[in-house]
Amino acid sequence: LPWHRIGAAVQAELAADAAGYRTTLIRVPAGLPYPRHRHRGRELILVLEGGFRDGAACHRRGDLVIAGPEAHHAPVALPEQDWLWLRVLDAPLRRTGPLGPVLDRLRRL
């Protein structure tokens, strides 16, 4: 798969369609965050390996997590194992960290 770096994470797009759905495989090293972002639609996460903490919630292998447009977060991989997840989006994310808007613009080019 063609993997691309996103912060500390790497991701590979598996599928995208005309309706705007994107399916991506993502790996985040143990103990590190995925970049802070907001949602324009829904994000479905299936945890394949490891797990992550998102605020007070902790999710592990086998969990299905659904985040809606109200979500604004930077989930963090649990410290004991890399976090591997399958993500389906129905709208693009908007990164909100210090370099988020710049990275989003570059991604559209």
C-alpha cells in the first residue's frame, strides 16, 4: 500500500467514491497522538490493533467508534502497542493544530 505520513502516523487510502466516502488504514505509534482535527461529517473507527484514548474514553481492539460533526479531538495511541485502525469518513476532516490549516491547503493541491 502507498503509505503517507500524517504527523507521527502513517496512513494508506484504500477506497474513495464519488459520494465522498473515504476508507483509510492508519497506524499511530504507541503513546503518540493523531493530529488534532474537527469533523465535517461522520468518522467511523474500527480498532484493529492496540487502542487509543480520546478524552476520558478508552477504546481497544475490536471496538467500533463513531464520531460526528461535533467532534474536535486529538486521539492518542495507548502506550503499550501501536494503534492500527480502519477509518471511514463521509466528509473531509479539518485539521486544527498549529499547522493544520496549512497542511489541509497543501493536501488539496
